[in-house]
Amino acid sequence: MMDLGISGRGALVLGGGGGLGSAIAKSLAREGVKVAVADLVEAAADKTVAAIRESGGEATAVSWDLADHAAMESTMDDLEKSHWSVDILVNITGGPPPSPVTSQTEELWKDQFNAMVLSVIRLTDRLLPGMKERGWGRIITSTSSGILTPIPNLGLSNALRSALVGWSKTLAREVGGYGVTSNLVIPGRIATRRIVFLDEAKAEREGRAVEDVTEESVSSIPVGRYGEPDEYAAAVTFLASASASYITGASIRIDGGLIPSV
């Protein structure tokens, strides 16, 4: 077994009660990382934490609405008072409702920008001084394949997640000298509740059976299946490792070959 060199480190995983976030939190915990599992749904975070503890890992649950920026400082203060330094930050935000990019209200754009983009930037800024002081840090931001090939009827997601591409790349240059890396991970179609929801929404929109939509979707993936959350988590965990210290400013695709662009 490869020693990833992160045992004893502390992590904060946003969206840790969801399919991708939960898998990442569990994967990090298996490497000896102390994981703070943050999620809007407290019960979901608790479920992930329970699974980690049952396997002998160390974890704590954090109820967190990313749109509530005012709560961020107090939440982080509470974590740090319990001696939970965050060396590894995994940014995962929920997806906006399916919609075209046109004719959306200004309020919707603002709300989704605050939840999906500004929350990530503000939290990272809050944690960077500690990472710099310790001379070690990992910032890993999960996005969407829509940042490379815009996905029809996911206009808000395509636009807003793309903002994080320029931010992450710029950040990598600014913090690299402090031993901190910044990378993007780009999921293709991973078998989570979100993918089921999108398949169901497309089926309803087009008046088709969900099974037909899913079969069509799977047929467009070179490996011929949806990815598993654990496969996504394995790549994220490697990027969080000591072995990945020379990988920064990168955008890593975990998509089974789905994204058609080079």
C-alpha cells in the first residue's frame, strides 16, 4: 500500500454528505486524515461521520449553508478552537437548477454566485494564512465537465463554475511558493443522486423514459458506464497527498473519456 504522507493532517470537505463529498471524506479518513464533514443537511453529514468512525477514522460533522457567508467565520473559529487545523480543503458546492443561460433573474444569478463561487473564494482566503504559516496546504475544487464542454440546459452551472477555473489557476501561482497547491477536479458522469436527478429532469423535459435517457448517456462514455464516487475520491485523495506536491494549477478530468475536447 502506498503511503500518501497525509496521516494526521486535517481536512475540511464541503458537501461531505453528498455522493462525491462523502466518498472523498471516507477516502481521506482511510489515509489517517482527520476530516471535518460539512453539509447543508446535518443528517447527511452525520451519516458520513458515523461511517468514518465505524471504520476507525476521526471525523466531525459541521452543519453549513454555503450561501450564509456570515456563518463562515464562527464555524471556522469553532473548528480551530477544537484544534482542527485545515491542511486540505475540498471545495464542493451544490449544482444550480437546470435552466438555459438566458432570461434568468438577476436575483438568481446573485444567489447562485454567492453559494457556488464567492463562498469558495472567501473560505479559501480564510484558511490560506494557516496553510502558509505551516508551509503546507492543498486546495482542491470540484467543478463540472461543463467548464470544458458546456452542458445543454445547465446554463447557470456552465457559467458560474467557469469562474472558478481562472481563480484556481491564478491562486496556484500566488501560493505555490508557500507549499500550497491549488487544483481543479472535473467529474464526468459519476453515479450520484445529482446524475439521477439530471437524467430524470431530461426525461421529463423530452417526454422520454428515464431508462432511455440513461442508456443514451452511458453510450456516450468511452468506458461504457457511469463512474463510481470512490473512483473520483481516489483521484482527489492523491491530489491531497504529499506525493502530489508538484501538481498545481492543474485541471484533472475524471470522466471515463467523456469530455470530447483535447
